[in-house]
Amino acid sequence: MPEIAAPKGTRDILPEEFTARRWLLETHRGVAESFGYRAIETPIIEATELFSRGVGTETDIVEKQMFTFEDRGGRSLTLRPEGTAGTLRAVLGSHLDQEVRPVRVHYAGPFFRAERPQAGRQHQFTQVGIECIGEGSPGLDAEIVEVAWRFFRALGITGIRLQVNSLGGPEDRARYRAALVDYYTPLEASLCDDCRRRLHTNPLRLLDCKRDAGLVAGAPLLWDSLDRASRDHFTAVLRDLEAAGIDAIRNDRLVRGLDYYSDTVFEFWHDTLQGAQSSLGGGGRYDGLAELLGFPATAATGYALGVERILMVARALGTVPGIEPAAETLVCSVEPGQAEAAAGMARLLRDAGARTVLDVADRRLDRKLRGAGRVGARVAVIVGENEVAEDSAVVRDLDGRSQQTVPIAELIATVTRILGGTS
RNA sequence: GUGGCCAUAGCUCAGCUGGUUAGAGUGCCAGGUUGUGGCCCUGGAGGUCGCGGGUUCGAAUCCCGCUGGCCACCCCA
């Protein structure tokens, strides 16, 4: 019988990594809540239409990256590839925005994309994100960037390169798309294969091409297609970011892959991640998404960040806190005969709040004490024949290498004194 | 989805141009110490050589397919 392995593109989160992720997730929660964002959780499966309508039919995500299946009633469902559409659906569908505006929410959870896996790109991955729904002021674009900025700072991650751009409104984008097509069409013969395809499917993507960089340099600028309102909006965002002390790099070629963005878009890059995976996450304003999903027009802005990638950077930078030992106390019997007495003492210690491992296996005492070091315990409580006879225990300070025999009544006090003293 | 590299013990890896019982380090278990750890010594367990087929007298080694990982592209988290 072959062993069953985790499905392709998925990974198990073992205790050590779990601890690091918890640190990251808790840090994000703390920063988001310090700005008044509240936690939300939405389903992992959604109607396929949520993404085909929201994210855009001709985007890569919807075209070829979704895990889609039919339920027993023949409805098409999809494992969510991103979080914004579902969150907006949840907030507007429940009329949360009728109570306060804007609605500020944060979330964390698994997402799924069927791309070829490699480091930092898995079928199942984790994102933390926030959405600010119900108001269109540029100050809120700056606010969410500031949340992310503080989040990275709280993790101790330096060297973040924040890229910002404005895509303008739908009309601006249509105008720009036309300008790009006008520019590239005469050059079509000299384009690379990918670009020739992009010219007809998704002209904005032409700006991403590395091979035709020379042509990109001469392409029309997005900024020139923006109307007055979008220019003012973006100028205000840049001003607010500067006021917040955030270094934003204007990148006229930054075009995010999802159709629903309008005006402000941004991405966070870091150089310790190699090439294709240099993006830690991004976001932007998506004032048009609500209507695409059938809700009243509602302005909104938000971001999503990749937990696994950020963890890779934090690890490379050495900012991940050391893992806590599994237990601070180990209680062991000398022989199996003292198992019950030892178990009783372990209960006392746990009641007193000490994380305690019990080892009453039938093996040599020195092996059990070796185990104490392995779980990270700083105190060993040893119970043998003599101790049972006189209702006492040997309390050994594993760091100080000293020990004493104490009555059970003094066990807790003795152990907590040692634990308190060394920490 | 396209192209390339890789897959040997729990972990990190060696195994030359196919040759007999597949190795090391580390970890694990045990003994040295019939009640005392992080060092040391000794011994032991543990491997369908990713899976399936083919070539050959003989395959961990060569060929094909599959699965999985990694890298690049695509794109993004």
C-alpha cells in the first residue's frame, strides 16, 4: 500500500512553522485592529460567478487558475482564488454598510489557485487582508497602505518597496487601452509571441513584458489618459502617504491582474524573494466591483498579502521569534510503580499554569531526563520510591543543575520560583 | 499551461563509466551507570533506492511513462 501524501501544491504546517505563522497572523490582527478593523470570515467555496463576474472573465485567474467543480445540484462552485469579492459580497449582502460607513474588516485564510507550484507559489496559500468598504476618499487608500506598512514594520521586515499607480476610472482605462493598441498595432510583427497575444486579449499586460522593454519605454503613459478627478485622487493619495512617512515609488507600469481595480493600485515588493515571486501582496481601490456583483454602487479599497511569502522574507531576515519550548516542566517517575504519584504532581503543576509533560514510560531515568532537555523543559520533577514514601518530590533545576527534595505541599512554590527566576 | 533540473534510511547526503550482502553523518532505541539530562564509548533497529514498465546474464545506475519537488516562463500571493 503506497503512503498517501498531501495533494500537489499543498503543504502541512508542522508545529514549528505553525508557531511562526501564528506570530505573523496575530501581528496582522493587532495592527489592523489598531486602525479599527474588525475580523470577518467568509466561505472558502463560493459561486463560480462571483469570480467570473467580479475578477473578470479574461483574467488569468479565472481563465486557468480556478479550482471549479459542480455540487450535487449542478451549481458551479469554486475554491476562492482571492478574498476581495467574497468579503464585499458578505458585507454588502448583510447590509453591514447600513450601520457604519466605511465598513472596516480584516481577514486571514486559505486561498486556491491552480498554477504550477514552486517555492512561494502553492495551490493552497494563505492571505491576510483588509477591506474598507463604503467610502471613496483617497485618504482611505493611504490608510490601508499604512496598515500594511505598519504590519511589515511590526514584523521587523525592512527593505519593502512599495509600488503605486493609478489606473483611473473605467473610461480612462478604455481610453488608455485604445492608445496602447494604437501604439502597438503597427509594431505587431516585431512583438514577442506573448505580447502579440496580449495585444488582443489584455493590452495593459503589454507593459509587463521584459523582452520588449524597449517598446514599453516608448509606450503612451497611463497618466496621460487619466481624467481630472482621477489625477486629483492619486495626487491626494501620494500626499497622504508622504505625510505618513511612507516611501511610495510611482510605477506607471504597475497594472494589477484583476479587472475590478480602479484608480489607486499598489504592490509590495521585496528583493530577498527571487524574480517571479518578488511580490508580497498588493491591493487597490475597486469602486466598480459592487455593481458587477449586483449590489448598489459602493466605493471600496483593500489589500491582500501572501503569508507564506512574507514568512520567507522574515526568515531570511531573521526576524521570526524563536520557538517557545513545548513545555517548561517534565515530571517523571523513576520506575513504573510511581506512575500514579507522578501523574498527580503533573496535574498540580498544570493547575498552577505550568505546561507540563509527563513521562512514566518504563525506561531508564537518564533517558527521561534527556527527553526533558528535548522538549525544552527548565525543571524536572522526579518521583521515585523514596519520594512516594514520604510524600515528596525531587525538583531539579535543569539550567542550574541543582536539585532539592521538597514536600508535595511546596512543589508548586518551588517550581514556580525556578521558572520565574530564570526567565 | 510551456521548457529545464531533481527524487537513495526520520533528516542531510555519498554510491565513478550498470556487477554480487546499498553506505556515511545525524537522529532514534538500547547497554555502559538496578535513581539523575545536554559530553563520551559500544551495540541495534530502520531503505519496495518516488511509482510503473522496458533494455540487459545482471539496473539505485541506461531508456520510456507517471507522480511529486525545485527553477525559468506565464502570472501573481
